[in-house]
Amino acid sequence: MKNKSQTDKKPVLIYDGDCEFCRLWVARCRSIVRGAVDCHPAQQVGENYPQISAEQFESSVYLIDPDGRAYSGAEAVFKALAYASKGKWLLAAYEKVPGVAPLSEWGYKQVAKNRKFFGRLTRWFKGGFQSK
């Protein structure tokens, strides 16, 4: 999926800004990628990507790469993290190790279905990340 209006050279990670779990983990992602990826809630930038419905943004994170290609779910997360040198191995495993991609997507879907629970669990285990 390409978005002709995308002029920024950075990839854009788009998440559900109404989801506490999403906000917590996007804050963590920001600390890892250190500005290499722009992160925005779908509620603010979703209309810039008409090829992705509001329902799709509510159910999954999306990464729009500099060429305008859209990735969702675990693949989007791994591609975003790969913009940081210490995250490249995760994408390599996702793309090259048999079984990693389907297992990652299955895990992503389980967490996505239970975001409130996992948001609370994250806060409990880590004391919460700073959400931005």
C-alpha cells in the first residue's frame, strides 16, 4: 500500500492512541529507535492514510515505510525495531527462521485481543513506561 501524500523520509509507526498498552509499548519503542521512526496515534494521523480503515488502526499497529508500504501487526513492530541497530536481529528472525513469523503474528493477535489486561500487566511488572 502506498500513500502518495507521504513526503517524510522516515518510517511512521501508527498506533491506537486510546490503548494504554499501545501507548506504553510505543514509548518503549521510541526509546529503542531514538528518532529513526516517527510514532503517532492513529487518531491524529490516520486520515493521512485512507487505504487503512479506522477499524484496522484499532486492531493493529501499522508501520508505513519511506516508500509508502504498509505493514501491520508483529511484522510492523519488528520492522520498526530494525531501524535501531540492536533490533535488526528480530526482523531477521521474523523473516528467515521458519515458524517465527506465524508464531509472532499469533502472539500479537492474542495480546491485541486482550490489550487492557496486558496494559495492566505491563504496568504491574515494569511499574509502567513513560507514555508520550
